[in-house]
Amino acid sequence: MNAVLLIAKRDFASYFQGLTGYAIIAVLLLVDGLIFQGIALGGREQLSSQVLGTFFLNSHGVTFAAGVLLTMRLLAEEQHDGTIVLLFTAPVNDWQIVLGKWLAGVWVVLIFLALTTYMPAMIFAHGSVHLGHVAAGYLGLVLTGMAAVAIGLLTSALTKHQVLAAVSGAAIGIGFTFLNWVAKKVDGPFDEVFAYLSMYDKHFLSSFSKGAIHTRDIVFFLSITFFFLLGTRQVLGARRWR
């Protein structure tokens, strides 16, 4: 556990030693804020709960983007610079490397999410907001961020190029989003399988964004996180013995 925390602290600090971490967070906050202003608060009369639900729906995509963009460098940069060899020769195993880097990414995503809380606060200031709805929505965003960091970490492990890692992670996220559309085009039993794997429609839109928490949705996001962390561990294991 100490090794995991040491790796996590090192990579977490590296985000803020230059402008990369600040720039990604600032740009994503700007995007989230503009979407919130234009869509959630745009023009028409809405109940506070509807505005809050729209905020969480929009933030789901932005949070996923944050997870992917913040992890694109974690292993790709190590491979590009050759420092991955130092990790492989250190007294740490593959799981400790994976968990340490994943934890660093999650910490930064949590900072990003904490900085978005002014938007629900604006709704609260001008209307009536149920705190349970806020808690459920942010739980969904945290789980989304955890899964996105795991996905981004795998794509970062597969290439030396950070941009390619980010594009690949985004493609996986888009794929998960459009699986609900695919489910409507195929026959059973595949329609149910694709519908279940739809991260946005099946596991966020119908629950967390509306203030509901279901065990099946929590299990889904945790399963996706574990699956991609396991994939990253397998990739590192293969690279270690090349």
C-alpha cells in the first residue's frame, strides 16, 4: 500500500509542476460552465430539479473527458521518455504501478468535480434543490471519473503517444455512449447486452442524474473500472518481459 501511495503522490504532484494539470482543468471548467449557462439555464422556464438534472447530464461527458485527458500522459509519457524501465526495476509490482497511477488521476478528477460545485450552488441560490439529488448526481460523476481514468490508463499503456491515447480513450467513451442506439438496431438477446453496457443511457441518465441511486449502476461502474485496470495490468506485464 505504501508503494501505491508513493506512486500516486509522485504522479499527482507532477500534474501541478507545470501548466498541464491547470490548463486541462481550466478548459474543462470553462466548457462545463458554458454548457451549463447555455443549456441548463438557457431561456426557458424549468424546475430547479430539471436544471440540476441537466447539469449532471452535461457534466457526465465533461467528467469522462477529464478522466481521459488527465491520464493520457501517465504511462505514455513514461514509455516515450524511457522512464518506464525505472518503474519495472523498482521494488513494485504491476498492480501497485497501475493502482498508484489510477489513484493519482482520480484525485485530480475529484479536484475538478469539487470546482464544479458552484453550479449546483447557483441553482440552490435561486430555487429549491434537494441535497439528496446533488449527492446522487455527484456520486455518479465520481464513478464516471473513476471509470474514465481506468479507460484512459489502459489506452495510455498501449501507446507512447499521448494524443493517440486520449483519442483512443475518447473513442471508447463514445462507444459506450452509443451502445444504447446499437441495442435498438439488433435482435435479442444482444439488444439486452448492448443496452446494459450503455454507460450513459442505462446507468447514468435514468438514475444518478435524476437523484436515484441503484446498486446495479454502482456495480456497473466499478466493474468497468476493474476491467480496464486489469487490462492495464496485463499490458504492463507483457511489456515488462519484452
